[in-house]
Amino acid sequence: MAKRRIVKGIPAAVGIALALACLTGCDQNLASGKTEVELVSYKPEAVEAFEEIEERFNATHDDIHLTIDSPNEAMTILKTRFIREDYPDIVGIGGDINYSNFLDADLFMDISDLEETGMVKQSYLDMDKELEFIPQEGIYALPYAANAAGILFNRDMFEEHGWETAETWEEFTALCEEIDASGIQPIYLGYKDTWTCLAPWNALAVGLTDSDTCSQVNMGNTTFSETYRETAEKMKDLLEYAEPNPYAYGYNDACTAFARGQSAMYPIGSYAIPQIKSVNPDMNIGSFPFPANEKEEDNVLNSGIDLQFCVMKNSKNKEAVYEVLRFLYEDETIQIYLDNQGGISCKKGDFELSKELEGMKDYIENDRMADYQDHHYPSEMSVDAMIQTFLLDDSEDAVDTFLQRFDTDWKRYNRDLIRKVQQYQQEEEEVQ
């Protein structure tokens, strides 16, 4: 689950106007004899990195001019442009439900003939495959940068008290008990902002359920009542070690509290580190994967594709576009992005990992990773709010009520998709 960012800036209408202005510039570049390649990214916070990358590319290529636009409200602008059939050459988006929908609409080019796709860590290729509503031949995205979610901890506090990070659920709860006995708050949650409920939910679920759970439900092979029970129960258990009334405090409150030493741990993603450091720049932060299971070897790191590049199917500049992708996938270019934004490279290789994520290094290097479950959830279902409501429910049958609602709402919001998936499944069985 990438952090949901609330960005105040130009409205969508102005953004579209700027996009059209860019197209005018593109025409001018074509007139100069250069092939214009337009890349639109959904990450306005990375504009500084993209400006450097764009400048370096254009300084080293005489026959291609690259324009990278990272507007606010990028997804709104992209969807509007798609409706008007006004397509850029490349889009930079996350590995989430938007990617699934765009791919299902047959908007992306198969780039499996691009050599760089063979340089991607297998876990991230698998994540994109699991985001396909209907299995497709080929590769339709070049995963670029990822984030990870688990447990952030106060390294200095741990060293001072002699606490050890946990590798199993039993060790984790024992650690929380030990921290609590010392008079320190074990974890901070900050559930007032409902999306924060998804951070520990996803990190638990990847270790306790199959990565293709949502697809299996769509095919009628299982239910969420069967697969999510342990995840739901352990979400409830976390409340015992959190701040009183976590629903009174939001994301910023939780980051601030953790930064000020008001808790020893914070179950959140790596995307929170800049916010925490803005409060306490000198904080010595460590991390470890969420120890969801009773055996360490069963644990999985929750990591998702924060940025990947897709080529629009109707792009007329495939050769030039591929040259751009090759440049983007050079080690030096990737490091520019990581130095600016942090995170994990989706490309195989020896990339510098931030010291805060060193505790997750073994999982990253050994591809022990799985995608955020909520990357498969339709936004209309508001699963984050469902989880918050469930956690507020103190009744004995709260878990059953929540799981039953999850199954019911899933069918309601995915009715057409379920029908499509099961029809595909039936056709495949008939062929066999």
C-alpha cells in the first residue's frame, strides 16, 4: 500500500491545459528533426529527480528529445487524456488497481522484447502478473522502484534496553510485553486516517495468505472468510500494544509521536521515513519484516511497486521509447531516483539501500516479497474504513461480522470482474 498522498496544487483542468501545452512543445521538437518522447508520471514529489534524469538524457541524445511531466492530479489528467485518445508515449504509474484497469482496457504495449525486462527481480514481475484480471501473454510494465512495509523501530532505544528484533509472532508479542513492562509504549498506530489501517493489515496478510488471494476469490476457489481470519484476529491483537484510542490520532500524529520517542516501534511502510525524519532528522531508525508467522521461514516482506513504466500501445515511436527505457534502467539513472526518493530498486543488482531498510535486506536480496493486498481492492469498496470499523467493534462476533461483510461487499463491487474471470476460467477448461 503506497502512502495515499494529499497534494494541494493545480486543479485537474489546469493540469490538462499544461499537458496540452506540452504537446505544442512536442510539435516544435518534431519540427527540429528530433523524435519527441513524452513521459507522464504520477509522482509529483519526484519532480526534482525526473528533471535531472530528463536533462541527462537530452544532453546525451541528439536524435531524441525526452519530456517528463509529473503533474499534480496525474491520474485524473491521464484518465481524461485517455478518454480523448490523447496519449503520451510512456506512463509512470504504481503497481496497483489503476494498472490493472488500464491493462484490462488494452492500453499498454507488450514490451517483452525489451532486454531490460530480463533484469527485473522476479518478485516484481510476479506482482504485475497477479495484477492482471485475466492472464495475458507478455510483459506490459517495467518495474522501477518499490517500497516496503513492516516494522520501523527506534534503534537507539532498542540498544539502550537490550531489546532484540522479532522473527516470529510469538517473539513479537513477547517483545511488546517486554517494552510495555519498561513503561514505554510498544507501538503507535494513528488510525484516525483510515488508510493507515491498511499498513499493518497488508504487512500481516502477505505472510498469512497467498499473494493471489483476490484472484482465487474471483475464481470461486476460496472466500475471504477462510483466508483473512488470522490476519483479522492479529489486527485486533495489535490494539493491546498501541496507544489508547488510536482512532483519535492521524498519520502525522503517529509519525511525530514515533519520532519523539513516544513509542519503540511503528508498523508502517518505508514511505513514512521522510515524514518521521522531518520531525527528528537525527533519529536512528531500523526496520524488520512483520513477523506474522510462528516460523521465520514462513514470513514474507510486504513490498510493492511504487513506480513502473508502461508504453502506450499506440505509440508511434517504439524505437525511441525503448531507448528512453534503456536509459532509465541504467544503474546510474536508477540511483539518481533512489537517492532522491528512497526505496528499493526493482532491478537486480547492487544498489545502495538506505540504512533504515538494512533489516529487510535479506528478504529483498532473496526475493522473499509479496505485493500489498490492497493493490487488488477496488477503491469503491473502502476497505480501509471497513477495517477501522471492525477494529472499533468490541462484540464477540466482530471478526465474523467483518469477514462476512468483506465477502459480501467484494461480490458487490467486483460483480462484473468476477463474471469475466469465471467465464475465462470456464473457457479455458473447455479448451483443455
